[in-house]
Amino acid sequence: MLPTGRHHRYDWLIKSGLSVNLPKLSRRKIGFIEQAEFLAPGEKLELLELLMHLKFTTEISIKYQPEAKLLLDKLGLPWFINSYHHSKKGLIKWLQVSANPQIDKFIQKHSKDMSVIEAGVLYNYPIPAVLAFANLLERNTKKPKNLLGWYYGKVHSQDFYQEEYKEYQRRLNVVKKVSPRVYQGLQHFLDQPTI
């Protein structure tokens, strides 16, 4: 491995005393997500992925903050209001939800100066996709025209596109087994004429 040395950017995390434990998935928590009618189908999927350790942070709409706060408390997931100033749309806000308090505090502190590689790791994108997003590998932006392509239609690498696609398909199949209801909600949402 490269001699990376010690990176002081992370020193405060060692001293923080925050929990690094990941949340436990339970049938009860799956039920909370399935019954949260205020969430969009993709938001349900992303919260389920957090509990399944398929990602370590995600975003949900700030639109229903009071209901979301109650749900996130029941799920044991830390969150905060994150934002950035878009050049044309103005201030954009969302609820940043993380898998544990340590990740939550790291994102709070570094959301404005986080590298694309750090963000890619926290969102648990496949490594070649992260490297393509960072312009370290050639990009492939084609998207499959199905549920998988709509939901995971981000940047992909040219050389590892098939492997990335298979990984996303594997994840979606795991979600389908854990919560057919969340999976069906995604399919129903995509069948709507507004999409």
C-alpha cells in the first residue's frame, strides 16, 4: 500500500467518543419504513439500504421533516439538515441520514470540503464508479432502461460497467427479498405516466 501516513483530517473522530456501531435490521424497522406513506419509494429504498449496510449515508426530502424525524428516531438513524447553494435554484436543503453518529458528525463537519472519493465510499458506490466520477477511470454514462437504471443511474466506469450493473442488481435483489413491499412500491412508482 502507498505510504499514506497519518491523515490529521480524521484525528478528531478517534477522540469523539461517538458510536461507530451500525444499526440492526429488524422486521419492526422494515415495517416502519414500509408504512411511511410520506416517503417517496426511492427514499424508502435508501433507508432500507442504510439498515442493510448497503450504504452508509443517504438523503431524504426535508418536505416532511416532522414525520421523518419521528421515523428516523424509531429507526435509530442520526440525521441533520444539509444544504448547498445552487447557482440557479438557490438554497437546496435535505435531511442527511447516516448509519451511525460517527458518520453523521463526519459529514456535518466535511460536507462542504469532502472529496468525491470520500463521498463515494460513504454512499457505497462501486469502487470503479467512484474512480470514474473522480476522473481516474474512463466514464460510461449509459443507463439501463429499467428499474435498476432509473434508480442507480449515476456515473459508471467504462471498463467495469457490467460488474457495477451486476452489483446494483445484486443489491436490488437483496432488497426485494427483505421487503417485497418496498420493491413493489418502486416498480409501481416507475409505472406512473409522470416519470
